[in-house]
Amino acid sequence: MKIRKPLLTLCMLGIAGLFFAAAIQAGTQVEDVITLQNPAYKKHTKGIVQFTHKKHATEYGASCGECHHDDKGQPLDLKEGDDVQNCIECHKIPSTVPKELKKEWKEKKVSKEEQKKLKLDYHAEAIHMNCIACHKKWNKENKSKAAPVSCSKCHPKKAK
């Protein structure tokens, strides 16, 4: 009799632990397709990208660090289920570089390398640089044109 109560308590704690672990894991699961619609944008000028996260990770062999990086642009060593920050946490300006600013950079003869660094403050610029560079690299390595590098291939036409 004296053993039954502690054994029952231990079993109950074990079951509770399993539920707790499942809840934590469920909270960090990555959707197979991620809608890249950020509420920081007041208006989207192009159709919303449906990013096939699972397909990129499994079929295309993209590692987590190819998209998720530290503040120096170095790949993070992640595995599925790890928490990651949203891109806009670091690339804080929800847009592309305004034409007026690009014109100003040109007039001031800002180097291409410096412009590239300045563009990384802009959320859309950072995402486009990352995706397009990866797609170009994949196409070159695979002697293919399958990975899209133009706007309309990732951004669907907006419904009218």
C-alpha cells in the first residue's frame, strides 16, 4: 500500500511531463507553407509570397542557416523546432529603399558595397537579397533556371 501512492504520483508526473513536452514542441513547429505577410507593412504592392518552408528544407536541401543568420550574416546552427526571430526584428524598415534615397546615394557616390550594407536595414531588401542570391547560386550549381529570380515567379498576381 505504501508503494502504490508514490508510484501513482510518479506516473501522474510522468504523464504531465509528456503533455508539457508535447506542448513545447507544438509551439515551435514550423508550418509547411509560410505566408510572408508581415503586419508591419501598411500596404503590400505585390502578391503575398507563399514560402514552401518544408520543400526548401527537405526537397531542396536548404539548411536552416541559409536563411537564418546572426547579426554578422553568419549562418545560425539551428534544427527544426528551435525558436528564431522574425526577419523584421533586425531588418526593421518595412519596405524597400525609397527611390529618392537611391538617387541620393548615387549623387553622393556611395560605393556599391556600402549601399548593400545600408539596404539591409530594409526588410524587403534583406529578404530579396537573401532569396535571390540563394536561387541564383542554386541555378548555377544545378545548371538550371528552376529557382525563380524574378518578382512574378514568387509574388502571385494580386486579385482585383
